[in-house]
Amino acid sequence: MYTKSVKWLTLGDILAEDIIFNNEVIIKRDTPLKIMQILLIQNLGLQWVKVKTSPFLTTVNRATNISHIQQYFFDFIIHNNQNNRYYYLFENEEEILSVAKFFDELLKNETIVNLLSATNKWDFYSLRHSIDTFILGSLWMKRVNVDYRKEDCVGFLLHDIGKIKVPREILWKNGKLTDEELHIIMKHPEDGANILKNLGFSNVICEMANYHHVRLNNTGYPKPYPKNLHIMVCATMIVDVFSALTQERPYREAISFKDALDLLMKDRESYAQFLIESFYKFISRCLKKQK
């Protein structure tokens, strides 16, 4: 038995003591932890728990048939569960498995793996943001009543790939960008679209990269942009902003879900009205569960 930081709990860790909250046993000792239980423990505000020998990828995990990449995906969710981000977002563990399975399917594509590896090596924050945007976007699209192709959700994952061409000192700069630096970073959507186009990705996915910083009130970039933007492009605009605001960056702290929603709604004329309203309801459900 040893003490383990709640932040670093992983699938299959076996509790050595009951988890008690408000004089009630929430999770019993000897329980091999599943993802929803880990997120629950994190959201209770506990810092440390007693666990037995941690069986990372042991028979407990093999019994659930979790692949290596799914384990990575789950660890990402667990270790980035800020603002009750994932525990209240997912309806149940089956929904997490569904999104994880889709993620796993995408990573069977060697090109996607190479692009994500390049992003990770260049800027870990961009990779984290891309995975978070994929989780939020694909889950939202699954719940909202819109006509979309599931395979286009890869655009959520790769929308920021152009940032691998932006110097790190600009990406991580703690302060106002110069005009020249701003010009460089504003090229990343077009650079990303060109990378994806050259690798044979669909027009929709390329447009999700190229136009995710466009705003429908004629602000944003690049310009000019098509009058009729695909629904997935319009969805990416919203999810990209929300994910960026609610995740920590080297140059600023994350803000709450509520504050991010307030900012989006304040600027609602920049987005497709039915989508911004749909996204507001999608995230608001999460906020109601926290109360």
C-alpha cells in the first residue's frame, strides 16, 4: 500500500482504503478504478488516496480490452480533468469508450499519427488543445441534431496542424505580439490547410483548418473566405475558442466553463446562431450537473 496523488491515478489502480465523502462511502476499498471513478475522486477535491500495487496495463485492463492508444487517451482525460471538464461532460463510461474507440480508429491512419507526433514534438500545448477540441467537438456533433459525417471530425483533431510552422518563441511568448509575429501566427490556418491538402485530406477537413479563425461578422482571418462555410467549419470556430479559453497556456491561466460561455455569447454575432445556441445548451448541461 502507498499514497498516490489523485492527479496521477490511472485505470486499474486498486484502492487500499474506502473513499469517504460527507460521511458516506463513495467507493469501496479493493475496487479497481475505472475512468468515471477516477474523475469522481478528482472532482471531490481529494489530493491523495491510498492504493495497492498499481497494475498499469495488467489483467484488469486487459479484461476490458483497452488498447495502448486508448490507454493514452484515457490518461489524457484523467490528467487534464480541469473545471470538471470530462466527468460532467460525458453521460457515462460507455460514451467515453465510444469516443475513445473513434479516436483509436483514427490513429490507425499512419498520416494522422505522424501529424500528431509532429505537433507533440513542436508544441505540447497545441496537441493537448487539439485532442480536447476533438473530444468536445465529436461529442457535441454526436448529440446535436445536425447533418454531418463522423469522419469529418478528424478536422477537430488536426485543425491547428499549421502551428508546427510557427516558431516556438512566438507560440509561447508571454506578452503582446509584434505586428510581424502576429502576421506569422495568422498564417497557421492557411499553412495547416495546405499541409492537409497535400496529404490528401478532404476539402471539409482542409477548410476546418483554414477557416477556424474566421468570424461571421466579417472579422477574423484569413480573408477573403467563402460566403457559404460548411457546418463543420462553423462548429470548429466555436469549439476551438472554448477549448483554448478553458485550458491553461504558457502565457495565461485557464478560465471557467461559465466565463468562457459568457464570452462566446457576448460575441455570438460572430458565429452561426443555431450552433452557438446548441453549444451553449451542450456545455450548460455540464454546469447544471456540477451544482
